Amino acid sequence: MPGRQISPWLPEQDRLHLAVLGKLAEECNELAIRATRCVIQGIDEADPESRRSNRIEMQREIADVLACIATAEEHFRLDSMPERFLDKRVGYREWHQLIADQEKANG
């Protein structure tokens, strides 16, 4: 590939790093699946296997992800970036208000 430089990175080798990252990825995927089920079925519908509401199952998955995030922050000595977190929360609230305002205008 002329003109393109390939970096010599190697996959992570540390077993503990792999365990922390793998569990974080797994739990994030489980939350994504649950959120998708809430979109498709409705948040207050029952999960066909557990008979729990999708809302309760999503709460469980959020708790699992939050625990993995805290573990990753501790293990890798990451800053939780509270300023970015707060900025994102404000942005999401503003976005939701725009949606609500548009619904009112169209409704």
C-alpha cells in the first residue's frame, strides 16, 4: 500500500486488562440488547424468558455496566471525566426538550 503507513500495534496481552475490558464490553452489549428490546417491545412489556418487565431487566443491565465502568476506572486509573459527564447530561436534557417541544407543535 504505497503512501500508507501501518502502525505496529499489538493486541492487549495482559490477562487482567483483558478480563476487565472483556467484561465491560460484554455488559455494554447486554445493555444494548436490552435497550433494543425496549424499543421493539416497549419498556413495560414482560421479557418472555424471565417474565420481568423490560424496565427491570434494563435497570439490572445498567447496574452491571455501571459496576464495570467503576471497575475499569479503578483498574486503569481513569478519570471519570465529571465535566464531560455533566456536559453530556445537559446536552441530552436539551435534546429531549427539543423533541418534546416538536411533539407539542405537531400534536
